[in-house]
Amino acid sequence: MSQPVIPIRAAGARSTAFEYFSTKKDEFVGWARKFSLFPYPFVTACCAMEFMAVSSTPYDTDRFGAALPRFSPRQSDLLMVVGTVTHKQAPILRKVYEQMCEPKWVMAFGACATSGGFYQNYAAVAGIDRIIPVDIYVPGCPPRPETVIDAIMKLQDRIGRSHHAILTESF
Amino acid sequence: MKGLSLDTRASAPLPNPIRPAFERGERDDSVVVSIGPSHPATHGTIQVIAALDGEKVERVDVHCGYLHRGFEKECEDHTWHNLMPYVDRLNYCSGLVNDFAYCEAVERLMGIEITPRCRYLRTLLSEYSRIADHLTCVAASLMELGAMTAFLYLVMIRDYVYEHLADLTGARLTYTYGRIGGLARDLPAGWLKRLAEILDQYEDFVGRIHGLMDRNRIFIDRTRDVGVISAVDAINWGFTGPILRSTGAPRDLRKDMPYLAYAELDFDVPVGIKGDNYDRYYVRMREMDESVYMIRQLMDMLPPGPISVDDRRCTLPDKQLVYTEIESLINHFKLIMDGPDVPPGEVYAAHEAPNGELGFYVVSTGGGNPYKLHVRAPSFVHMGGVHRLLEGYQLADIIPTFGSVNMIGGECDR
Amino acid sequence: MPAEIVERLRAELASDGREVTLAPDMPVVTVAPSAVRETARQLAADHGFDLLLDVTAVDWPGRTPRFDVVYHFYSTSHLMRVRLKTRVPEEEPVVDSLRSLYGSAGFMERECHEMYGIVFRGNMDLRPILLYEGFVGHPLRKDYPKQQEQPLVPYRK
């Protein structure tokens, strides 16, 4: 008597070998990308002082591979919006974000970039996520350098764990 | 390839927030370039539209306001004490000077005289903030010229200052330490000892900067005779502070109209000879040395006593009394909820901030909120005159000139 | 504050509807809007007030005339300040510009214009400086709601 053949995975699914290599590729590409972040410091206000402090010798972002700023959007992959973004500055922020190439991540550095801080009036945008998508929010007014380093490390974990589409959507 | 998500696809053409003063330069082959507003060397948010003849700058149109956060309008909605954090974030490099200038304006309206200890301590902290601001300005302008080592040295010593002020006030950068009638809290134990250590380390670090920069051929070539302005022009265009002093005019509010404890201190006012970038750098370096000298005098002159004046109109009562007496409880409640009651009137009080004359024009109609709180920001007035320093020089000279003017966005745009 | 300077100010300026009073911190000269430029010229040329510190306005919505335009000057030789005030009505908030006397008046008058709507006649460049093109209204007037935003970039989601 013949047993019915019950398929153990859905039709059209990829083979296990494909899945294995794809995961390994993601780990490798993720490792490479997370330790070679090129920030674009979109610096506006007081948080700039803490950005200067976190990039310099006492708290060093170079240890995390994220020290070299690239002041051209074409050459950078991490847009750090440091400080308050006002309505006058918003078109510039949007333009810089659009000029960056994939893959790119956005860090909202400080309370003003996260939510507008305590400037709830006609002039300031209440959080840059109204204009561009944000990957990590760093609270503080201004955030201590340790908070910024913690945020960079969390972002690096996220980059390391995510899927990186290199050749096709799935690989 | 993954398609572009909705958010990263280019949207409809973005509006231009400004209207430039000119569309083309004077010659047919002039190029109009927009430097900023997102530029590493414009210190944040200034846009300089320059018409260039090759590398030479013909005309310049400076646009500020990209950091206008509505300070005046915001302050009209808060009580006199609640708006202290907004005042901090004006010139964020030297937050304490803003606090104390504002507190002095309100204290003059209320007719309050601060205690001797508070007076000396405010003077000491103003000078300490001046050191932090000048360190930031010199560090940033040297970095933009390529001297990364100088930047790292100066930011290291500035970090010691920030941590030290965090011991006192709780925050590294935006302190909110001034109170109307006094200060938030007194010095913790060991603070003055650490201050002496930092001042010694400062001398070591700044000695290295002098060795790296003062007679450095490249630095002199890039900053001598660049961005020159005469004293008469500087006064006409409203320059005050180190920029005016670099032209040779020895105007300093600490000497001319002494406030706090400056009348009792022995210090010099460093003055430049030509009014160029090199003079501005050197005036700032000498001013830092004078500040260190003043702080050392003040450390010996600090009298004991209360920090805040004992006046129920503005000073919060002692916590122990608030918990036990009904009058103190009500006083505390009214001061927090309604704010100190400032009598009607108007006043203009100015301090010598690291950038120049920082003035507060306060109009009160009685009650706990200001009717109008206007800031006379030195950086804003300097932006009105900076085109005189840029026109006629090279494109690459815009960078050191802007660095030496020390435009702080929070103060310029308010 | 040198008393003889105050006396000279009183003697030479207190005429033709101009008033010189003494606030606790500085003398205050109150003039009609049409006399602002001439008074400023006299302050600069005859009395040595060579540094224009500040130009601003105060909005008194219940009062006619509605706006106070306030100037502060500083003398680098006498080391004192003076305040110059004038009142302009809402229907015609026009004052002569000081741009030809002081270069620093340019930016300060632009700010006063965009925040309050005061028109400075003679200042050729009254573009918005702290606000942006397309902003409608004058935010520091008391009838402009604080949180009324006018975004340039449409919001996401």
C-alpha cells in the first residue's frame, strides 16, 4: 500500500542550501557595513558640541568604525541629524536625505531631532520623522556621549541582524 | 534590486526657503555658489551665496535663520524661571553667561541685589564659560584649516571643563544653573581643588597650541591679512567683543561698564593690531589666559555666605520649611505655578559674552510671564556685517574668516 | 552714566515734540516716527552714540498706536547707552530706516519687519531673514498663535 507523499515545505520555497548561504552572506555583509559607517553630520544646534566631544579623544567613535565624517551625501551612509530642524531647514534635510544612496540609516540625535524637544512653536519641526524615516532615536538635551555610543552600538546590532539585498531581493 | 521605497524616492521639487539677493555675478563668467546651509565649516546653519570671479569672492549674500526656534514667542508663554532652559540654548557654548545676563535683567526690574558670594561665583563661572567658548571657537577654526591635532587637544581640555561643570550643575552643556536672585546650588566639596587642577592642565595644553600655531608658516599665510576690518567700520557694522578688539578698539563691557565683580579684579583687555583672522585668534587665546588669571584671583576672593538672596518674591524657600510650614508651602507653590511677580517696567541689561555684547531687553507688565523678552545677540549683528570680511578675498578664505567670527546659531537665529 | 551727557541730551533734543526722560539704567528719548532718522543722526554726530545695538518693537494690541519701535545706542567714547522710542499705528507701521547711518541696521530692521510688520522706509532689502519665503503673517504679534506652523515640506504618513 503506498503512503501519500506529504510535502514538508510549501511549493516554490527555496532550498535549505540557498537559505544557509543567504544567511551567511547577510552576516558577512552586515558585519562589513556596520563597522564602516560613514556619518554625515547634519549639524544644526547645541548637540553639535556633544557630537564634537563624542568624535574626539575622550569618547572615541573611531573605535566603532564610525568616526570618519563624509560631508557629501553621496559618500555617506549614516545621516546623523544633530540638533533642531526648523521649517526653514526642512527642505534641505529632505534634499540631503534623498541624495544619499542606499543603504542608508538615519539617527535622530538629541531631543529636538527626535520630537522637537521643548520648542513646540511655529518655527521648529516636531521631530524629523515627520520628514524622513528614522532608524534610531537618541534622547537627551544634549545626550551624553555615552548615550550616543550606546545608540551607535544598537544601530550596529540592527545592521548586523538585518537582511542585505545585494544581487536580488532575496539574496 | 530592491525598489526604492516610497520615502526615498525623490519627492516633488522642494521649495527654496530663501530668495537670494542676486542671480548672477558682476562678470559674464562669474559663478554663483551656495555654501551651506548644511556645511561642515559654516558652523551649522548659515548659507553664504557667493558670486565668484575664479577663486575671488566678488559679492556675498549671507542667509541666517535656519535655526530660528521661536525663542521670543516661546518665552512669552513661560514663567520667568521656566524659560531659563531656553536662555541657556542661546549661545550654547557658554551657557552660563546667558543665564546670568538674563537673571541680572530680571533682578534689575525687581530691584534685587544679589549676595556677595553669588556675585563672585557668577563672575568665576562667567569666566569659566568664556574659556569653554573660546576653546570651542579656536578648536573648530583650527580644525577647518586642517590642524586636527590642535582640535583634539583643545576638545580634550574642554571636556574636562564640561565634566567639571556637570559636577556642579548636573549637565555638561546646557546648565540652567542661574536663578533669579541667586544660583541653583552651592559648590560641592572638592570643586575648587579640581578647578585648580584643570587650570594647570589648561596651561599645558594651550602651551602646545601656541607652539603648533603661533609661528606656523601655513597658519600665518592663511590668516594674516585675511578678513581685515578697521575699527571705524567695525563699529558702524555693529561688531563687538573679540572682533572689535582685534581691530584695535579696546572696548570691553567688563572694563567700561563693570558688572558683577569685575571692578575688583585685575585683568587686561587684549587688543589686536590689524583686525584680521590672526588677530582674532590671538585675542581669543590671550583672553583665555586673562580668564584663567581672573579665576585664580576669584578662587581666593570667594566669601562664605548664602547663594541666593533671602527674598520671598523670587527665592524658593528651604525644603524643610516647605514641608512643615503652610506659608512656605504656599510661597513655593505660587513661585512655581505662577512665577515670580516682576513689577511692570522695561530694562536693557548686557554682559560681555564671549562673542560680544549680549543684551536682554525685557518688558514686563507685572505677573509671572514676560511680556516681551528680546535678546540682542552679538552673532546676529555680526552676520549683518560679515560680508565686509568676505568680499574681495579668496573662496578658501571664507572658511577661516567664518571660523574666527564664531557665529553661534542658537544666538544668531534665536 | 555721565550726568553732563544727559544734560546735553536734554538741552539739545527735548524740543519739537521730543521727550527726554531718565530710566534707571539710561536716558530715554521718545519721538514721533517722522523724527526718528534725524534724532538718530544727531545722536550719532553730535553726541557720540556711534554703535547701534538693537532695533526691536513691542506690540500693545489694546492700545492705539499699536507698536513701540525701540532702538538702543551705545557710545564708545562716553561709555553709556541711550534708548530711542517711537510709536507707530497699526494701519501705517512705517518708520524711516537707519540703514544709511549704520550698516548694522540692515539685518536688525529685516528681523523687526518680518516679526512685527514694521516697514522701514529706505531699507531696500526687507526680505525675511529668520523666517522663510512663503511664511504668512508676523509671528511676534500678539494675535499670531504660537503653534501655528506653516510647513514647507509635506509631512510623511
